[in-house]
Amino acid sequence: MIKLNQLFVILNILVFAPILLFGNGAYFGEGNIGTGQLELMKSENVQIIKEKLNINLCKGYAEVIIEYDMKNSGPADAIKIGYPAIIHDSPQASKQEIEEYSISDNERELKFQYIRTNQKLEWLKIPVYDWLTNDERGIKLNWYVSKIDFKENEIKKIKISFISNYLQNRITEGDFPSGKPDELRYFMSLGSTWKDTIREGTVTINAKCLDPEKITIFPENRFIRNGKEFQWKFKDLKPTSKDNILIYNNILQVSHCPITTGRTTDNPEDGPFVYKSRFDNNYYIPKYPTSIHTSSCLTERNRTYSPEKGDIWVEGKPGDGIGEYIQMEFEKPETLQSIGIINGFNGTRQQFYKNSRVAKLEIVINDEFRKTIDLDDGYTSYRFDDLNSFSFYDISC
């Protein structure tokens, strides 16, 4: 099954995400405020002797995997540990909870209990937006709690994995939308309850599906970059707030504005719309085909997946869809620079990985230009109306 969800032909080399416009001073926010270091809730004898934190940055979310070597330096003990999840009570916030959380002990899956608390975090320094800090209900700390049995002087390998959606905010001030880059926070300081220091550790941040040039990481000057990876190695660390990790995905947010005035607005009567970058002040013009034709479409449960009807495209031939095509026509000649594609069934992460994706795509323009491209493969949790969901490919002739 193939899905090319909304094809955009763009008149510029770079196309950026539109900020959705609301009334004066409105906003929306979604995503996880932060997670952090595993906390020891009951024991004085267990120490982290080695830690390996891997953060894979995808479109809209991160895959987080943490591996610990823990040693019990005392008698046999049953310890309680808690993994933190920081959320906000604001009804405007969504997708705050981490997803697909799992914990294992020497590769044996452990049970956990998710405990919601009223524990406020005034003591934890969290650089957040005004809409979070000004809400009187405040930011709260919840826990994924597990029990682990240790024998005397035993060393165990504990592994935790989960999905964390970036904290995303789009805020309008008057007619002009604003906002900050998507964020991911990991609070090392929450692990200060452990016995002694963390003897050694490695933090690896991999810009898996993102442009590493657009990644900013704090603390500054601590991570060493090698290609798409950023790495920090440490020894004998007693984590404090200075060790908390903040990752910015510096997506270029843009605003709708009519081509005639250049003023930001959400009124369609103001003229044809372009996207104006809030970062470089350039204008980017989307071009929409007047007709779309496909070689086949899937009909399933009284729904036909056809872009001709304004829907996504799912090809309908038996097999893997090799040789199927989508054809777009324009009523007049256009200078085309790039094309944006969402590859795969991106409704949910489960739908995406249960269905096939396009590996290679041939682009033909007027039988004069031919180009074969390898499509990016990776689920995006960005919404379909956010241009950050798309991968863009150069089709300039």
C-alpha cells in the first residue's frame, strides 16, 4: 500500500511550515514538557555505574532509549525506581504523555505503574513559554514506577525506552504569528537521589530524520558532532541543573500572507496566499495542480483513497504498487522548483509501520525532465497541515 498524502509543488528551493492563525493572542501547544533521569525512590545501596542515553530525533517526536548498569553494593534488596514524566494541566495542551514506555531487567520485561501526582515543580528550573508558567495549576511531575530485586553485590542491566513528542507551540501576537523551535528536554538533575556519582556515561543524540544543521543542543559546547550524531561522554557525574539537556529543532516557521500586501493575515479575501518565512523574510509560493489522475486507487470500507476527490492516495493494484503513478496537470506553464511528499500511511505510528512505503520514485515533467529519487522513510507525528510533515525534493530543470 502506498500513500502520498497531499503533493505540494513549490516555486522555491526551500519551503517551511505554516503557523496556523488564530485570533489575537491565541495559541496552541502540544507535546511532552520533559522527562529525565531515573530516580531512586527506595534504597541507599544501589549505584549507576554506567549509563548510555540514546535520543533519535524524528519528525515531530524522539525515540529515547536508556541503558543502565546498576550495582547493589549492599545486602539483597528490593528497590523502587521511578521514571519521570513532566506534564501541564492546561486544557489547551495535548499529546503530553510519553508513549510506548517499557522497562526491562536483564532483558526481562518489568511491570510498571503510572502514578499521577500533585507534585508541583517550582523547584525545578524549566525554561518554558508564558502560557505554561502563568497557569496557576502549574507543571506537575508524574512517575512510571517499577520494583527491581537485587541480590547481594549484584550488577543488573536496566533498559528503558519510550516515544516523546516534541513540545510545540504556535502563538499569535496581534496579526503576526510567532513561536519557538520544537523542544525536547531531558532533566539529568532528577537523578541526584542516587548513591554516589554516575561513574561513566554517554549521551548520543542522532538527527535521524532531521537536518543536523538545524539542531541546537544545550548545554552549549558539551556535545561533539560527527555527521548526524552529537555525543557527550562523562565520568563521575553528580547531575545538577547545569547538566539538563535541551534540544531545539530549528524548523523555519512561516505565516500566511497575501501576495499583494505582504501583511500577515488569515482572511482569504485579501488575495492569493504565499508563505512568508519568519526567519529569513523570504516569500514561498505553493502551486496547486488543476487536475490529478492516478493509475489506480484503493477502495475499502466504502472509501476510495483518491487525490482526485481531495483524499490521500493509496494505489489499488495487487502487489507492492511498483509501476503505479500519479499525474498532475497545470492549466498554464509553471516554473517548478521542488515537490513535497508525505510517504507512508501516516495516520498513526501503528498504521505507518503496518503498511508499505515508497522506496524509489521517478518524477517526469513534460517528457523532458526525468529524475529518480530515494524517498525518506520515517513516521511523522506532525499534523498534515504542517509543512514540516513533508520531505522536499528538488525538481528544478
